[in-house]
Amino acid sequence: MSDKGGNYMNNTNSKSEQSDQSPISSSLRLALITAILTTIEEGIATIEAITVIDEEIINSEKEKQDQKELDEKFEKMQQQIDKLTTELTKVTKKEMGTNRKQ
């Protein structure tokens, strides 16, 4: 009978220990899950930041390319203006020379 009583006490103590440990284990599990989710969230935020940086780099490169194309067009237009100015000067000088002869 003392064995049964002793076993009963051990079973009761065992259940009591389990119920005492259970909230701690649940709290630890919850903390672990929270930490994992936070880490995942931070990973996603990091990926977003990298994506934004990459987009800014791409936009910056596109703006540089667009500006380079505009500069090239401007340079070409300036060359055309210079050529037309030279031609106009030549034509004007010829006309002035022709008018003087008459």
C-alpha cells in the first residue's frame, strides 16, 4: 500500500511539475516563434531595401544615359548651327562682293 501511495505521490508530483513547466514551455515557444517571425520580417525589410536601392541605381543609370543622349543631340545641333552659320557667312560675303561689282 505504501508503494501505491508513493506511486500516487510521484504521479501527482509529476503532473504538478508538468503543469508548472507547461506555461514556461509555452512562453518559450511563443518567444521563439516571435523571434523567428521578427527575423523573417527583418529579412523581408532588408530585401525591400535592396530592391529600392537597385531601382534607384537603375533609374540613376537611365537618367545618365538620357542626359548623355541629350548632350549628344545638343552637340550635333550645335555643329549644324555652326555649319549653317559658316555657310550663311559665305553666301553673305558672296552677295556683298557681287553687289560691290555692280
